[in-house]
Amino acid sequence: MNKMENVHKIPLWKIFTITAKIGGVTIGGGYAMVPIIREEFVIKNKFLQPEEFDSLLVIAQSMPGPIAVNTSTLVGYKLRKVPGVLAAVTGAIFFPTVIILTIAILLGKFYDLVRPFLNGMKIPLLAIIVVSVLKLWKNSVRNIEDLVVFSAAFLIVTILKFNPVYVILLGIVYGVIRSFVKGPKRSDRT
């Protein structure tokens, strides 16, 4: 099936319910949601190829705002253009908005009761984030040049304390220059 034909075949309610489900059950948000978004859109429903999702994830990480909403926005656009964005973002923020409002109301009154729950979530959420990083590493660092660029960016941010935004901008400039010098790689196209 042609990808353009596929754009109108995925129902908007399906995009909404997938992102709403993810947003409603993924405590921790952000990077904790990325493997679940990948699972739903790439593996379970096969709406995107792994390389397409990884490209969207890289773009989402480069944009300001919450990564889960950014990823949902880009996935929605890829699947159904602007109506897909509206369905995906509405779904992604629906339950978190309801939950955070409820928590904000109750937290002041019951913080001491909730503290053990919050402390217990830290390590499992860290594990989920590490899994996301490892999957992104596997699909992104494919040769020695990628490893050198990763190492340089990591050191610049962690040791030299450069603002990550500037490092991302430098990465974009590097990618553009590399693309002109070497030509785009097949895996860079979506």
C-alpha cells in the first residue's frame, strides 16, 4: 500500500485512543512514554516503520516542550496531517490534564500519604528511561563517526557545561554539512 493512501485509512479516533491510553497509563511522562509510543505505533499497529519513528523522535527531542506531546504531534502529522495532530495531541494531554488537576487539588491535603508512592516510582522510571536511551542508541549510533559525534556532544554538555540547545544546533549544522559533503544516506530519508 502506498504511504499516501495510508494517510486517510487510519481513523482519527484510533490515533486519539492510542495516545490517550498512553497518556493515561504512563506515569512519569516524557521519556517514560517513548517506548510505549513506539510499541503502539511501530510494533503493535505498524503505522510507522522503526526508522520513521526514530527520525520523528530525534525531531521531537530537538523541539521545545514535552517530548511525549512533541512525539505525538509528529506521529499524528505523519499519519493524518493536521487532523492527526489534533487527535494525537488531544489524546496525549487528555488524561494527564485530568490527573494533574486531581493531584494538584489533593496533593496539598495528602502529601505525606503520597510521598512513599513518589519515592517508589523513581528507580522503575529511571529503568524505563535507560531502555529508551538504549533503543535510540541502537538505531542512531551506527558507525565510528556517529560515536565520535555522540562522545563530543556528551562531553561538551556534561564537562564543558554548554547549553544543550547550542549543542543540538551545532548537530543540525553538522548534519547539513555532512549531507552536502557525503550526500544523504538512505536511512536519513523518511
